[in-house]
Amino acid sequence: MRVVILGSGRGSNAEAILLAQQAGKLGRARVVQIFSDKPDAGILALGPRFGVPASFLDAAPYKTKLDGAGEQHYIAAIEACRADLIVLAGFMRVLKMPFLAHFEGRIINLHPSLLPSFPGLDGIGQAFRRGVKIAGCTVHQVTLEVDGGPILDQAAVRVEDGDTLESLAQKIHAAEHALLPAVIARLSERGA
Ligand code: GAR
């Protein structure tokens, strides 16, 4: 299963996927490409470290969605990778048609809350401020509804009395780093 990772940030989840792959724990999945819409994103430094092509892919002209020329650019580049699965690991843009139709059923997203609670931006901050006692993360299929596609798996973390936004974020990220590679491995074994 050929996996393309899209990310905009530091890439700790992409790193977790690549470490799982190195450890032989990614099932039949293999990361073939990393793309980032930010030229200076930390995620791009993983390429040389893990021997995976990693490049900036311009998503202009929009800032928060993948549309117009940028969208066509992404469709062509991902198509050229012959991707079986597209993993959004901190890719901070809203996807829409025709991208979604083009890769229907092959796009998954990681979100730092227990959906359907706290969709959208800053899922961790939303949960922390709301005072929930169980927080967590979700991997789901991507559909037109932002953070609303079918849920593939979730991991919960307990919010303790002494937790700060920072300590909660750390716990959620640790849960993400286990959850996302496990879901990818499971999808890769589907029908095997
Ligand atoms: C992760 O916490 C992920 O859940 C979140 O961005 C972070 C990326 O971290 N994604 C979203 O908020 C999507 N709406 P990383 O770059 O270290 O993997």
C-alpha cells in the first residue's frame, strides 16, 4: 500500500509513521512521499532522515483551503506517486471537490479530539477550555464535512486535575503517535 503523507507542521506524526515502518510495524504500508504546503515545515526534514522523498508543494493561491491551481497541483503530484492512501498528518487545509472525488475513500485525517466533539481548529484547546475529563484523538475518513467523515479509530486520554494545556497536548500527541500508525497498518492488511 503506497502511502503519501501531507503535513504543514513539525511532523511528529509523520515521524511516528516512519518509525513504525522502520520497526516493521506498518503492515503492508510503505511511505513513498511526503508533501508540505509550507516550505519551512519541520516535516520536510524527515525526508533525508528516513530516505523518503519530501518536498514543498505550492498550494497557492488560497491560505486555508486546497482549491484552484493549488488543488490541481496536488492532484497531479499525488497521482504521479500512485498513492493508495493519503494520510493527512497535520495538514492544515480544508479539502473539497474535485480533490475528494479524485481520491475517494483513500484519504484519512488525524484530529486531536474525540470527534464529533471539538472539530475544526485547536481541538486540544477547545477540549481543555470546556473542561472535559476524557480527551483524545481520532482517525477518520475525509469527506466534504470538515472532521465529519466515518471514524476509523480513536484513543482516549484522561484529563487529570493538575493538567495544563501543555501537559494535555503532550498526552494527546503521545496517543496520536500510537494510533495513526496502527490504523495505517490495519488498513494495509485489509483484505489480506
Ligand atoms: C496533530 O496534533 C494533529 O492531530 C493536528 O495537527 C497536529 C500535527 O502535529 N491536526 C489537526 O489539528 C487537523 N485539524 P505534527 O505536525 O507534529 O504531526
